Amino acid sequence: MKPACDISSIFLSVILLLSLITLGSCEISRRRKPEEDEIERVVNETHSVFWQCVDGCPPGSGFSVKCGTSVSINISIECQECKLNVSYSDTYDNSPCKPCRRCKEHEKKKGVCTVNKDTTKCLGSCEKGFYWENNNCQQCTKCCQNNISLNHQKQCEDSDLPESHQCRRIETVCQEDLPKEKQDNDQDNSREGNGKTNVLLIIIIIIVPLAIIIIIIAITVLIWKNFKAKIKSRPAAGWSSTSTHSTSVQSMAVEISSESHDIEVLPETSATNRADSLKSGNYIPGTQSTSTTGRVSGSSNDIRSVPEDFQNKLLSEPVAKIAISSSYTKICDNLNDERPFYDDYRILGEEVGLHKDEILCLGQKDNPTGLILDQKGISIGKFRKCLQEMDRNDVVTLIDEWIVNEWKQVLESSSSQQTCLTCNCWGCW
């Protein structure tokens, strides 16, 4: 049996070789990727026959297998007729039939596709009953009653459809096509939605301005509190009373020099010695006597030129003492003028213990500052300290000028007494 098998195998191989030779331009080789002008006909996993794409098919037909691909050796390679309106071939070559041009469904077109030529052209418009939108033909539909003008489609006007069916469909189902119960529910939902929107708008209109007003008030109160804290935290300029002169104001005398116009304060003992020198004839006019307190330096309007014990005496007096002077009118006018940060008679009223309602009532009068000072009867020192805490140095300066003027009057009075004493002494001499 073994020799018979060998003979049959050899016979089959010879027949296969002869059949391959009769196929035309082909050769047996190991498998590889086919070139663009050949077709691989697979024999087994390791070998294949390569068909050379030399001959072509006439127009109206095409190769059954595309060149450059691999197929089984059992598949025949031949020219096949193209199908009408499906494929065509207008060249004599080895390519398969080409597909005819396809237009969108219900799209208008012209030309035809035969087996050897395709003259089809897509026109970009639709047949009757359809309209062109989004690169497709959409069907004209029934118009919903509430949106007829909004959804009307002009391309549907020549569709021979009634006007009520010349719309593009927006809603899936028209409202009037729903059951009555469903329509009522939709209307209720619509009213509820509108009601919520209206309530939201009302809340926004009321709440937002109210919140802005509250924020402005809070900022104003915060600024006001910070301002008051700033005023109260300032150290008051104290009037020192620790050092006093050993001699009282009443015991002092003044010598006014005609050359320098300086002011010299002398104790009573110095004035007595000077009188004694006048009596003895040892006094020379124009000479200066030495003062135990020293010469007062500075401008004649400088508060520092006033002895501290004299200042303290005036500061302990009630404000009514200033009221008889012209400085009082200037002080009241400056404080009656309302300022942006309330550093006027209003803060003064709070500092001396008045209620805001009382201050508001007094503010309607002609001279609220004078009325506040009259009601409380505070001392000049406390009044001056309040002004320093309010940072009203302009009014403090007016009080200081009044103190200086008071001191000048004392000096002038003392000078007159000294002149009288001198005349009497010369008369005795």
C-alpha cells in the first residue's frame, strides 16, 4: 500500500503544478504581503500563488477581487458585470466596480447611474412634504396651536399640505393632542413655575437693597466706634500742678523795660527792696533787678508764659467765667458748626453726660454748645480736656488765648500798682 500512496501524492502534485501554470501570470512562493499590482491566492499557511494584475476588465464590469489583497485559492478571479443603479465602471482596467453616488433620503437629484457611467447629482433640496435642515430632509409636520408662527417652515409651503401641517416638529406631542387631565397638569405646573419665579424676583428686589443698607449701616457704626475709641485712647495733655511758685500772684510785681519790652516777674520782697533803694537814692532808672523766679521767656501770647498756678486757678473756674469774654462767642461758633465726624457739640454733649435725645433737641436751638455748657456747669479744665480728646485744637487754642489775656490783665494791674508805688517813693525822696 505504501508504494501506491507515494504514486498518488506525486500525481496530485503534478496536476496542481499544471493547473497553476494554466492560470496565467502567477508563481508559487512563500507567503508575503502582496504588492499593489498583484493578488495573493493563499494555498496554505506557508505558501501562496501571486496573481499579477496585468489584464483588465472593459467598462461596465470590474475585477471580482481588488488588487493588492489576499484571498483563498478557491475564490475565482474574473470580470464581473456592474449592477444598474448600484455600481459602475467607466474605465478599462483591473479595478472593481465603483459604487454609484448616494443622495440623502427624500433629497432631490438629477442624472442616472448606469453600469458604465454615473451622472447622478444631489441638489440639496427635498421632495414635497419634506424640508432641508441639518444636511438632511425632515418631514413637514402638524403645527401646535400655541407655536404656529414660531415653528412655521417656509419650505413646506409648496408641499400641498394644509397650513396647519407646514411646521417643523419641535415638541414630541402637541399640547392640544394630550388628554385633558394631562393638559390641566401641565398648565398647573406652568403656573407654579411662574409663581416661583415671581416670588424669587420679589425676594431679590427686597432682600438685596435691604442687605446693602444693612451693610452700609454696619460699616458706618464700625467707623463711628473706631473714631470714638481713637478719641478716648488719646492721652490728655495734663496741666501740671506739682510745681508751684513760692509766691502768690497777688504778691508779684512787674517791671516793664522800655528798651526790650520783656516781662519780669518779681516777688514782693524784690519790690520792697526796690522801694528801699528809691528811698535811699541808690536806684538808677533803667536798671533791672534780679527775680527769684527768673525772667519769663516766649511770646506774649504763648500759654507757656503764664505761671502754672495761675493756669490751674483759671482751669478750676466754671465755664461761665469765659462767657463774659469775646472768646466765648468764637468757641461756641466753632463747636456749633456740625462736622462730618461729629467732633462738634454732639460729641461734647456725650462727653459731659447728655443723652443723644437731649443733644438732638439742643441741636435745634441757636446755640447748642452754650446750652450744653450751661446745663452741666463744667469747669474750664474739664471743658478743655474734652476738646483735647475730640482733637479740637482750634478751640483749645481759643481757651489758651483767653488764659493769656487774663494773665496780661493781671500784669497790667500789677504794673499800675508798681507805678503808683514808684511815684509815691519819689515824692518821699
